Amino acid sequence: MSSTTAEGQQHPLGIYFKIWLLLFVLSFFSYMVDYMQFQGWLRWSLVLMFMFLKAGFIIAIFMHMAWERLALVTAILVPPMCLLVFIGIMGYESDYTWVSRMFHFLGGVIPERPEMPAH
């Protein structure tokens, strides 16, 4: 038998420092979206993109998901993805419910959907 014992994996510290620096850069760009006063879809697309990138790097590197078995990664990441799909389905269904109620209550006339207030 081998005299070596099973030890945990050692990851080089350099990767943690690089990801840490990358998170600072992504945060800087996220703050620049506010500073440059982007509005509308562009603003929210950029904010969400930077948020998901930062969350992905944190999960992959700092939570060690990049080195875990596929079964464990799937068990942790699939349930939130299913929740996002269900939220999308509920959003679609709520729009259908609103239109059908307005059609019924207004006697066959489908009104324009009200505008969301600008902030």
C-alpha cells in the first residue's frame, strides 16, 4: 500500500488574486453604467450582465464549483434555474390573465397596456 494519505486539492493563490482583480474590474464597469447615466434596456442589460458574470466567477472559483463533480454542480445549480423558468412562465401567464380579464370586463375591447412609470 502507498504511504501517502489523501489530501485536499491545493489551488494556486494566483488564480484567486486574478479573479479578485477581475471582480473589481467588473464592479468598476457596473458603477460606470450608473456614472455614465445609461437608461432603459441598455442600462438594465449591462447591470444584469455584470451581475451574472460576477456571480458566476464567485460560484466557480471562490465556492470551488469549477473543481467539483458534475453531479454536485448540477444538484446545486439546476434548482435555481428551474425557479427562473417557473418565474418566466408565471410572468407570461399573468399577462394572459390580465388581457383576458380586461377583454371580459370591457365587453370585448382590449385596451392598451398601461405604461410603467419612469424613475
